[in-house]
Amino acid sequence: MLKKLGLTLFALALSASGALAQQGLWSDFPTIGVPADTECLRFGNGGVCNAYRPAGPAAITGNETIPADTNLGAAGIQTTRIDVNSLGAGAITINSTTGAQTPAVTNGVSNYFYTGAGAATFTTFTFPTAPAQGQRLCIYNAGTGIITLTSLVATGKTLVGTTPTSIPVAVASGAQATVTNAGVCYLYDIATLSWYRFQ
């Protein structure tokens, strides 16, 4: 009797693990940017949906973490969390204000877009105060006027590389006479407390 009960429980466990493997560990969780009652989780009789995925947040906040296996085996920690900014998938800030200003990028932002109809002067442009390892911060000019960068500030951090003084307007591919970038990008290294310019 006990043996039969044990075999039955083992079969149920295999069935449950098979279902999890098929659906994924977070298959019932909301999806970013997807409203409620649009993604069906389970269908009932006649193919009618009887369970919808709940609404997800409108966009990535930049504060998300993703679980990951370190693959270190017995040598150390097995599972850890990766900050979404380390993957270059942080939040986006869009600024359409022209003229002189002092933008301060909030934590969790990886891409900063200027979209103003005219020129802008960033008298002080402040980097995020608590960046993640491998975080990228790019300042893009998607507007119609040049961005003048008077001062870049990364409090308690070092900016490595040539400090840009302006970011030109984007032009059609192949139209420029010389190579100009309509964006400036940095990558953060927590070990050296440094933002390294790579574009």
C-alpha cells in the first residue's frame, strides 16, 4: 500500500514538473507593456479563455532584476539576480525642452533622448547616482538642434575618455561628410567607480 502511494505521489510530482517545464516558471506573470485581458493563460471548453494574464507595467522602470544561474557549481553562489541595467535594458527618459537646462538622470535610466525643436544647452548634465555594474548611459540627439554640453557630472565617480562638448543633430545615413555621432555613450564599472566612454 505504501509503495503504491509512493509511486502515485512520484507520478504526480513528475506531472507537475512537466507542466512547469512546458509553461515556464513565470508564465502567469504580467508582461511589460501588455494590458489586462489580452493574453490568455488557459482555455476552457469550446476554446473559450477562462484565465487572462494580469496587466503589466507600461514600461521598464530600470529597477527590475532577473534571476540567473552563475554556473559556478560547488565553487560559490549558485543563483543570483542581474540588474536589468547591466543588460543595457534600462528605462528611457525623453526631454523636449530647448534652451539652457540642468538635466539629472534618475537611477535606472539607460537612454536619454533629447527631442527638442531647436538647440539645447546642458549647463550641467548629471549621471545616475547609483549605477549598476555594466550599466550603459547614452545621451542621444533626436531633436533638430545641436546639444551643447557645458559640464558632465558623475558625483563620486570618474568619467574616463574624451569629454564631449556637443552632440550634433542626426543626419541621414551616408549623408555626412565626416563621421559624427548623434549620441554619446558610457559604460559603468563598479570596481573602479568609473564611467567609460565607448561612443
